[in-house]
Amino acid sequence: MPGYSPYAVAEHTMALLLALNRKIHRAYNRTRDHNFSIVGFTGFDMYGKTVGVIGTGRIGRVFIDICRGFGMNIIAYDPFPATDSGIEYVELDELFTRSDIISLHCPLTKDTHHIIDERALSLMKDGVFIINTSRGALIDTEALLEAIKSRKVGAVGLDVYEEEADFFYEDISGDILEDDKLARLLTMPNVLVTAHQAFLTREALDNIARTTLDNLKAFFADEPLPNEICYYCGKIETCNRLHKERCF
């Protein structure tokens, strides 16, 4: 289901960042109790701040465009840089040390598993903001918790979580949350968690439905499948896709 809406995810990423910076989630709860104090709600101007973007595929580049609209300085890391993009690419360690805000937009692979770990966190600025709308296991949750407790990390926005499969998309409000790490994250006022909903816009759902139906139609009509992913190709020279044939 490629490219159903990079805008949906990128915009949700910015929503998390804005809410954390200006304490919108806390202000909402406070004013609901008729408490209109603004003590503890000081944020910072995002203009001029440096945002480090890890992964510059379609979603990452849309998020970069949004950040440019805020007048932010952008640096990025990607092993496959986008050509002619005007993006300043740096090595990963440099991104960690220079960024005021770090946003993850890369796939989960053996190389990116726990790309944010204890070492990476130690290189970051004190008070860094981290936003993850990509895959939960990009971040070592235990290391993240320790960095939040030590005030190394200033705020965290998560739309994904390492062990989300048993919780996200389920209503367990009447039960005890058995995941201690997730429970600890939810108690922290500078952590904002959403339940893997960054994709959830009308436009994205429409694109998902259309692409699914087009895939099914092409499959049963024995037509080419542009979105097909083959799990069985062994040797490149015998790959059916290279010969413009279907894998299945």
C-alpha cells in the first residue's frame, strides 16, 4: 500500500510537536477543570530551531517542507539521500548532536532497530524533543525512559510503540495495563502517545480502499501487479519481476 498519504503522517508529526511544545494536551485538561492558570506552559519559538529528520522518503520530505514553513533549520540523515532536494545531509552522530528536535521517518530494518539507543541519547542536546510516527522499535524504550527521567530528553511524541500489537486499536480502558514501560510513559507529562493514528485521514482511507480494490481487480484479471511484494525471490537472475512477470 505505497504512498497512501504522506501528508497525513507528516501533519500528525507536526501536530505532536506543536502540542508538546505549547503544552496543548495539558492545557486542555486544565481548562476543562476551569483552571485557567498558564504556569508551567512556557514553550519555545520553533523558528530558527534545528530539526533532524531521520529518513527522507515521501513522508520525511513532506515533514521537511512543513518545517521549512515554520522557518526551522533542517538537517537529515538517510543512507540513500534524495538528489536535488536542497536537504542538508549529515552523518547520524552529527544529527544527534546538532538537533533541537529529532523526527523519525525511516523503515524498521536490522540496521535501524533501536537507532535511538542509550549511546544515541547521550549525544543529544539536553532537552531534545523526539517524535516517532514511523515504527516503535526504532527507539529503545528502556533507554528513552531513563533519558526522560534524567531530563536529557525534554519531550517525546509517539504514535508508535515497540510492543504496541497487544494494545493499540483495542479498548482496554476497563482493564489493567500490563506493559510497565508503556504505563510509565503514559504517566509522564512531557510524553504524548497516540495509538498509531497518524495515517488516519479521510483522504488516506480513501486511497487505501482504492489501492486495495485496484490490487484485487488486477490480480483476478491476471494483469500486472505494480504493488506486488515477492517474498520468495532467491536469485536475482531468476526474479520474475525483472522479466516483467508476476511473482504469484
